[in-house]
Amino acid sequence: MNPTAFRILGPAVVLLAAVAAVFLYPTDDGIVAEIGPHVVTPRQLALRQAHVEVYYPGSGKPETALAQLVQGYLAAAVLERQGVRLDRSTWVAEDERIARQTRDAETLARLRGVYGDDTESWLYVGVLPDFAQSRAFKYYRSARQPGEAAKSGASTFLDGVVQTPTAFAATARRQGLEPATLLVHEKKGLLPLVDIESPAEVTADMAGEEDPATAEAARLLLERLAGQPDGSVYPRTLETPDGFNVVRLVRRVPGGAVIELVEFAKPSYGDWFWKEAAEIPVRIGDRELEEAFRAAVSWSQAVNLQ
């Protein structure tokens, strides 16, 4: 189908999806689903189905729409458990940001058209689920709590090797950890050194091609290591978005340094999110819809379905 034809038929497809959904759930009597403090009514599910159709014509099935709402409202509930409350004012601010920054005003207009003049449904069904997921990821990347175990492990390891730096790699391996040997170079970036019998003999020329993507990280690390004696362990853990590192400066080379590093990784976003989400009860009021949800949604087993 050509783009012009799609623009003509698009509103009709959305309308048919909404009508079909309302036929399946004809009234707002009762609740389709409860996700912690959030509820989904039949009409809200129908609106999200039509919402899905705008982006993916033919995909606006009840279980697909419900999956988007469940994951979004779980994200909002997880944030609330962390003390981050997404109240109506934040939904409005996000709506304004979307309008201001959109690169596809035509699609946004069709999306808003699904909700008509119902601003509250647009905010609660159209904006909040996606906004909450984005906000939850930002929280994970910036908050201390998800990485506390990694931070504690890194601190304990650091305490054990800072006075005996030559035992850095051996101590790591005894604890089941795998130390990495890296070249940290101001132009080449961060490059792993493999099959090197003696890291102390490494020169910058042995490290291969440049890696511009990590050059900035390498530069910042070299600044941290300035003044650090060769052979010593850096006396503080170094946090990255993915975890906490303990670093030993093996020796400097022209333009950089060779280091040994042990990383204590934070849980992945998915591991953290679903662990938190498992504390939030989810109820689906329609057995047939619940079965379709379980069958179609890969992460449904991680949901605390009551």
C-alpha cells in the first residue's frame, strides 16, 4: 500500500480497531486489569489498542495493548516504591515535551486523534505508560540503590588488594573474579590486551587499532591515575553506568598506561526492574484475556499475576 493510501485509510483502521475492542469489552463496568494502584478499564484498553494501531496497523490486539499498559504501570509503581512519584503534573510536562520535540507531527496528530477531546485518557493511557518506562530506566542509571551490592563487593575487594598490589590478579581469581588487562590510551581508547605474557612489557604499538568510541573514557581514567605510582592499586573504586571497578596501574606507556581491572557489575536494568516489579500484584479480570496475555508476552512469567 502506498503512503497516500495509508494516510487515507489510517483513521478508518484506527476507528475499526477501537470499535472491535469496545465490542469485546462493551462497558466500563468492572475492571480489565489492576497493576498495583493502577487500573485498566475496558475503554482504556480499547484506546490503547487503537493507539497501537497507529504505529503498527493490524497489531492492536487486546493482549498487546494490555502488555504495554501492564509494563508501563508497573514502571510507575516501581518508581513510587523508590520514592519517585509520577503525578499528573509530570504527565502534563511529558505531554508538552513530546509536542515540543516531536519529529513526526502527523503521526502524533493521528495518535492524539484516537483520544479525541479526552485529555485525561490521553495522559493516563497515551502518555504515562511510555513515560514511566523511560523514567524508570533513567532512575536505574542514576540511583545508588540498584548498584549497592556491586559497590560493596568492589569496596571489599579493594580493601584486600590495596596493600598487596602485586597479588591483584591472583586475589581476584581466588575469589572467582576475572581480571582484565587493558591498554588505556589517550587516542586509542580502552583496548583489551590478550595473549600478553607480561603486561609490564606492553607498548602502545602492541595494542592494535584505535578505538575512538572509548577515547573519552580513557582520557578521564588517565586523569584519575595521574600521580599514581606504577604497580599500585588506585585507592578508590571507580563507578561507571554499568558497575564499579577496581584498578591497578601496571605501568605507563607512551600516551597512556597498562592497567589491571576487576569489574563488579550492577544488575542489568531488566534484572533490577523485574525483581522490583515482582513485588507488585497484577490481576487480570478476564480469563481468556489472561491466557492470551500469558501466551503472547515473553516476560509474562516475571509478572506477579494473582
